[in-house]
Amino acid sequence: MAGSARQPGASCKRSRNRCAQRGGLPLLSALRPQITGKNITAKDFRTWAGTVLAAMALNELESFDSAAQAKRNLRAAIEKVADRLSNGRT
């Protein structure tokens, strides 16, 4: 198609499985130790991102005066992070 150059990795954003089949994720996995200098996995990045997002979500909520409100705040933060990471709540 004229005038519609595809960006590298664009398909990775749409489908993790298709990207892996095309070699995108293995290449990223191979480069990660070179970039970070450590054996950091994609799961490590995702866990770190989830932790940061949870802290931010909890910070946005009002303070609580009861255990029940603390549970509601925690549930709201978990749901917000799960939605952001495209996870179902467990």
C-alpha cells in the first residue's frame, strides 16, 4: 500500500501470539540481558508495572476509617490495575 509504511513491532501490539510466531518476542527476549545487564524477564517487567500501578491507584483513593472501607479501596485498586493490564480479577 502506498504511503502506509508499517512500523516494526506494530503487530506485536495487536497479538502477542502472532508476534511470537513472527519472531518479535524471541528477539526482544534475546536483547533484554544486553540492554539491562541482568537476566530480567518480561514477567519481571509486568510485575514491576503492576506494583507501580497499584501504588498509584491506592494513592488516588480517599483515606479510610474502617476495615470495610480499606477492603473496598483495595478491591477498587486491584480492579483498576487488572483492567489496565487486561487481566481478570482473581
